[in-house]
Amino acid sequence: MEDIIVIVGPTGVGKTKCSVELAKKWNAEIINGDSVSIYKELNIGSAKPSIEEREGIPNHLMDIKEVDDDYTVFDYQRDCRQIIEEITSRGKRVIIVGGTGLYIKAALYNYQFTEGTTYKEYEELTNLEILEQIKKYKVELLPEVQNRKRLVRLLNKLENKEEITYEKDECLYPIHVIGLTCDRDLLYERINKRVENMMENGLLEEVESLKEKYPISRILKSGIGYKEFMDYFEKKKTLEEVVEEIKQNSRRYAKRQYTFFKHQFDTHWYEVDFENFQNTIDQIETDIKKRA
């Protein structure tokens, strides 16, 4: 089996474009690794690639669930592994691309979950806010506020009222992890501009429509780019404040994505050449050919 190519990195760094270019070169199919793009109708706020951007490359685990459906990391693990088998059985290569590190790692490593478990990253919460949630359960021994991994794991156990067990950190497939990066100031500038473009392309209208159709949707109340509008609808914040909050939450999320991908995978990092993206593609392709 050829290495599964995993393309990771913070939001707005060019993962989608990279995955499409490599898929065309290697006769590969793409599996979505973003937890929000799984849902239908969440298009603008998720920065889901358009049909044109996909350039005819099959994209799996995208637009598969309704907005009011629950879809957990357990579900993703099961579905992703099944699709990996299907793609490889046809003699094609697999590329997984996305920013939800927990989903991707759960699919590729021997994480053991109980069916029905809802495991969250709490990407919308700071470490201190997670700690405050844990305190509501009257836990005697609290993790250090700096240790996000322990905070997240403990809160999940408390919310699920059951043990989530992990076997040793063993990868089940041959993989090659590509990390895309760029200067932090440039990344934050790109994120801010991306949010502004979303607003120009109708993000407010998208969220208004979805809120009417799915008033109790969990993903609308937790996904970055969607949850921030709830205070606007309740007249607690102005639209300008909401836009700034989306930018801030997106930047914070990008920082946490870096941390996850640096510590959870053996990631090969590439500085993206936004002026000539082909240079980045050529460098990645050369390195992978050397590895083969």
C-alpha cells in the first residue's frame, strides 16, 4: 500500500489547492478532514471548496450529513477507514486533507472509542474556559490550565460519563504528513481577509437561512464562522463585533492547529510560496519521490 498523504496546517494556508494539485499528479482521491465541511449547506463559513476548485477530483466525507444531524469522531473514524479501503481497492492513492487534527488522527491511529461517544476538541473555548467547565463537576484534582490536552480529555470523560480509552499511539497505515505553513503575520492577514470575503459572499445570509431551518443545530452553535452570529441575532453584538470575533477565533484556532500538528504527527513542514504556489507543489512532490 502506498503512503496515505495527509495534508494539514492552519486555516487559510492553501491545503485544498495543494491536495487537488497532488491528486491530479498521483491519480488520488481526497478524503475531507474538516469537521464542519462534513455538513451540507455549511458552505461559506466552512470555506468548503467549490465544485470548480475540486477540478473533478472525488472528495469523500464532504456534504454527507444534514445540519441538524450529530456526527462524532467515532463516526468519522469508521467512515474514513471504510473509504480508505474502497479507494485503495481500486488501485488509487488516498489524500486526506483538513484542519481537524483529532478526526484525522483517530482515523489513522488505533484510537479506541465507544460507539455513541461524542469526543470534542472544544475549539471555541480557551483553556481557562475549559477548566471552568470541569470545575462544575466538582473534580478534586484539576489539571494545569496550560495543559490543554489533559483539560480536553478530562472534560470529555466527564461529559460522556464514561472512560475513553487509548491504546498505545500506533499508526495503522503507512502515512506521509505534509504540513503547510507561512509567516504568522501573513497567515493572520490572510485569515482576516478570508473572513471579510466570506461576508462579501453572503455569510450572514447563509447563517440566517440555516438558523431558520435548523434552530437547535449543534454545529451552528459550535462551529467557528457560525456560532458567533448567535449574539448578533439576540441583539447582544453588532455585526462589526461579530466579524471581529470570527477573525479572532479563527486566528486562535490556527494557533491551536499548529500545536496539534507539530506534536501529534511526524509532520514535514513546507513554507508556502503564495506568489508561485507551483514551487511549493514541486518541492513536496520531489520529497515524496525521494521517500518512495
